[in-house]
Amino acid sequence: MEIEKTLDPTMDFPQDFRCPISMELMKNPVTISTGVTYEQKNIEKWFFTYKKKTCPATMQSIDNFNTTPNLTLKSLIQTWYKNDLSQISSLPSSMMHHELVSLLNTIETTPFKVSSLKKLKSIIKVSDQTRVNFVKSGGVEALVKIIVQVLTESSDFATFTTCEEALGILHQLLLLDDEAILDVRSVTSPDCVKSMAIMLQRGSKDARVYAISMFEKMAKSKFDWSFVAQEQGIDLFKSLLDLVSDEICTKESSCALKVLIDILTSSKKTRLKAIEAGAICTLIELLPESNRVASTFYEKTDKIVV
């Protein structure tokens, strides 16, 4: 694999810090049996989601799928990344705005979308003004265009990773700001909502958190779930129920329960699909174990089963 030819020559990005699969900066580098290091979530998807039995970089056949954390490389990457972030935050506001606009103008055509999205994420963390500039410059619309690509290219690893990164920026805007900056209605087009539903069903742990957080905001805005429930059907409810029953991620579990109840109260058809997906059994099993689930379930149970 000729990695050097695929690198962006304008980016000061150490080659050894890149994952050979995504060509992006690694956060949790792990080494496999062939001695090659990858981003952990990327190589795990390669092995366990896409069922590959080769090393992506060398194409060697392998039968040992164990990974070993590369702690030395991780430390080097973290040191480099912190220095890079400090340079971004010290930029004058005019230069930061120019960088923001430049990234948005090239985000659709660059082959290095994930790197560009990570830069955008760093910039909008800096201040309220950079977030306002991001929205005013069409940033949300640009993210939505990226997210909906999962509808047509959902089997493509790079596309899926890019969509997850874009959804992460929307999630960050929700965490950092109130609705004065990000109007949730700007991300409720049918295609965008269907894309987020796919992320909820098939995305990484982070992507599922991003998606359920967005759905919770939509539930608060009295969103009409009928077309989503109809199109995604049982798979959507199974994903929500998986999150509801997650005893580790209690915050996300609570969000999923709120979304589930909001969808169920929308129509009888959605309730029937939820029952078919096992909603009643799942929720009843949780009742003795969780006051959090129990109190909400008792309040809404008539709306679920009627």
C-alpha cells in the first residue's frame, strides 16, 4: 500500500501517527500480530464488523486477532496533539475565522474529511463566537450533507467514519451551547434523521451516544417520528432497547428511554412495532433493578401497551 501518495502534503501531520486504515490521527493505537499499528476502533471494525482475516496494510492472512496497546506511540501522539491544539487556540480571531471558512469551503471535496472535521471540532471549542461563526457560515448544513452520505455508502468504511465524525461535531454543539446557536430543526430533514437512525443501529459507541443525544433534543421539540419508525421499524426499536437496558451508560440509557417513550406515544403502529421488537419484556425486566426506569415506565405504561 503506497501510503505516502495518499497523504495531504499541506498538512503537518506525522506519518507514523496515522492509522493505515483511515489515514487519520490515532487516539488509541494498537498493534496486531503482523507488527502493524492501527487505531483500535478501526482495526476492530475491520476484523469483527467486516469479518476480514487479513492485515489491511500488508494484506497478510492472519488467524490471531489479538491487539496490544502501543502505549509509547500513544504518549507521543498525545504530546504532539496537545501542542497542535495550543497553537489553534492562540490564533487571532480573524485568522481563526479564515481557517474556519477555508475548511468549510473544501470539506465536500477534500479526501481528508476526517482531518478537516477534527480541525473544525478544535476551532469551535475555542469560544461562543467561533461557534456562532460556524453556524452562520453554513457549518451545520455542511455537516448534514456529510451525514446523509451514509444512506448511499453505508458499507464504505471511510464514509461511515466520516459521518460519525460529523455527527460528533453536532453533538458537541449541543453540549456546549443552548438552542440559541444550534436550532435542532436544522438537522431534522428526513434523510438526516434516517442517517442518524442508521448510526444508532450500526455506529460505534460514540456514534450511538451522538445519535441518541440528538434524538432526545428532537423529542423535546415535538418531532414527528412516524416516518422514521415506519422506515427503520424493528431495527430502530431494538437499538433503543439495547441502550435502555445498558447498565453502564446510565445517561445514554435515560436518553434512550425518553426517546422510546416519545416515539411510542406518537401512534398505535409504532407501539405495535415496539412490542414486536421486545419492548415490553425488556422494560419489565428492568423494573426491579432500576428506579430510574421504573418511575418513568409506571407513568407511561398505559401509552405503551394500549
